[in-house]
Amino acid sequence: MALLTETQVTDFERDGFVIVRGLFDKEEIDLLHRTALEDRALDQKSFGRDDGEGGTVRLSLWNHPGDNIYGMFARSRRLVDSMELLLGGEVYHYHSKMILKDAKVGGAWTWHQDYGYWYHFGCLYPLMASASIAVDKATHENGCLQIIKGSHKIGRVDHALTGDQAGADMERVNAALERLELVYCEADPGDVVFFHSNVLHRSDQNRSNHPRWAMVIAFNAARNDPYKEGQHPGYTPLHKVDDEAIKNVGMKRFEESDDVDWLTPDTDKTAKELESNMS
């Protein structure tokens, strides 16, 4: 599959994000969807984060990609090569998560920048970005990703706790919203939103009758190896797999994988790290 076009790379650099339609085909996404729905380990290791708005976001979070179907997506050549184009060099897997925003009960993500807290884990530069793969159809109604276009150029914004989440300084967010365009990143299954670690983003609660699950894979530039140990890995060479690997591995689940480096409410130090740096 062809890599991103020059126009798409330019769009990312200007806007802080780019949506690539149909990066993964229906068979690949159906495999991911069925696997995630039936995966007991993914469900058992999920945990909630209070969104400060009366709802709770449920997610599963892990550090290393592994050899199961989730790892095949995270290591797929078309995804990693695209991210290397956007970040200008070799990248490695920082962590992955499955956002489990179920119908009627899925909570919101408050306005934030990912680098707002990755900064505290020893990453000197915002040479980091994420790829959000739509597992279900993402719409305005079921709480799709929202991005303030071009806000990555503001630089890192101070963050504070909003519920259990690290939220950006709302004075800055509101000023950005007055000057910049708010984009609802609606997506079909298989579409991927690539977004910069400093771009301001959020999502609403899911009040619709339709779930919105998404797999979000975070990457760090190899040249941005953290200077101190954090909760996510330092530079670890990423072994890419060819496009057919997803279909070849099939519905391989977490329980069929060894030594999964899960993050749990006890080991996820995002909120604690932010709180300690505010005191």
C-alpha cells in the first residue's frame, strides 16, 4: 500500500492531524472488532477514568505491541512507515490502548495534549504522535475525536486534574477555540486519524445507541528516547510486519500472548505524576 502523499504530510504539519481513509480494509477491521469483543483479557484488564462530567471512560492500556492481532496493527508497515514520514525518522511503539466507549455509557475525554503528560515521563521533545484506528463508526453523536486545528503550534499547555484525567488549562483552550477551527473527526471503520502529541483534542460522552471503540497507538521518535525511566518504554526497536500479517494472525487474543505489559489503575501514573509536579 502506498504511503502518505506529500499533501497529507503537509496537512499534518500545518493542522496537527490528518485523516487517512480506508487504511485498513473491512476484513482486517472485522477481525480486530470480533477479537476485541470476545477478548476476556482485554475486558478484564480494562479500567475506568472519571471524566469530571458524571461519566467514566473505559479503556485497556498496554506498553509493548506483541505478536497478537493488536500487535500486528501496531507493527504494520503501512501504519509505522506513515508515522515515520510524519515524524521525520525512525519511531518506536510507546503504548497502545483500546478505548471502549459503549453506547449510552461511554464517558468523555477532557481537552488535553498527550505531550501535556508524556513530558513528565522524560520525553524532551514533542516528537510524538498517535494513530487512532476506528473500530466502530465514529460520529458526532457517539463521541468522535475532536481536534482544535493547528493548536499543536501553541506549544505545551499546563495541565491539571479533571476527574481522573489530565486536562489542559481551559483559559488557553478557550482562547484557542476563539481563534482556531474545531474539527469533529468522523470516521468509518478502518479510517485512521494521525494526530500530533501537542494538538488539543477531546471527545464527548457517547449518548447514542451505537458503541464507539477505537484502538489508539502512540509512537515516539527513536531520537526522542526519554532521559529518565517512565511508565512507558524507552527506545525499543520496532519490528515491522508486512500488510498480510493482520489476516494471517487472525483472532489471536491477549490470553494467547506471553508477558503482556498491562497498565492498570495501580501502575498508570499519569494523574499521580501530574499531581506531584503541581505541588
